[in-house]
Amino acid sequence: MSVNVLFVCLGNICRSPTAHGIFEEKVRQAGLEKRIQIDSAGTGAWHIGKGPDARSQRAALKRGYDLSHLRARQVNPADFEEYHYILAMDHSNLQDLQAIRPAHFTGHLGLFLEFGENAHYREVPDPYYGEGDGFELVLDLVESACDGLIQHIKTQR
């Protein structure tokens, strides 16, 4: 059975494409690429069609994750028909998703870091207006949550 996962942040140029790219690689390493489909989107429309932020790409590439093939898109109500897991990077984006969630959606809608091991963070902080170390923190949090999500999916499906 196929499992579809959607990562969501505000503009789909920093956090959610980082999660998308890291999860893609970890799914590939786990040999699950035929079982798990992955995408990312933003709640806002500002960056549709653009690649991930150059700082996100540089930080990810240092750890072996290539984000260059990803392009921003905006989340839409039809995503609730396609995805089993819709994972928000923060509470604000989760609220935006809850506002468009159809009543019949039976998948998992929640915060991505619920699957991580870092108890100090419930949200992935937005590194967009910060300095370079913010991108490193995002990578640390996302890597942990990706590992947890893979383990969760293996036990659930």
C-alpha cells in the first residue's frame, strides 16, 4: 500500500522543501521509495514555481541532500484527497491547514516535529530572516523527525 506524505510551511522555499528533500533521501536509503510518495507545499502563494532558498540548498547539500529539483507550490483542498500525512512545520501553518481541511479527511494532520526526538522544539523555526546557523538547526530537527516518521509509517502500514 502506498503512503503519501505532504510537508507544509509558509512559502515552500525553506522548511518544507528541506523536509521533502531529506525525507526523499531517507526513504530511498530505507528502500521504501516505491511505497512512499512525497511532496511539499506552502500555505502562501508568493514563491510558486521557485526553487528552494539558496541558503537552504547550500546547508542541505553540505549534508548530502540535493533540493535543486524541488519547486514551490501552494497547498490546496485537493491535497486532502491525495495525502495520508499532511505535516505542518509550525502552529500557524497547521491552523491554516485546519481551516481548509474537509470534514471527511481521515489522514494525519499535525505538526511534523511530533515525529522527532527533540523535546525542546514543537515547531520547525523559520530560518528565512535569520543567519546561517538557523538553517543548520532546521536540518537537525528535520533529520530527526524524518527518521521518526519512517519508523512510524513502517509500524502503521
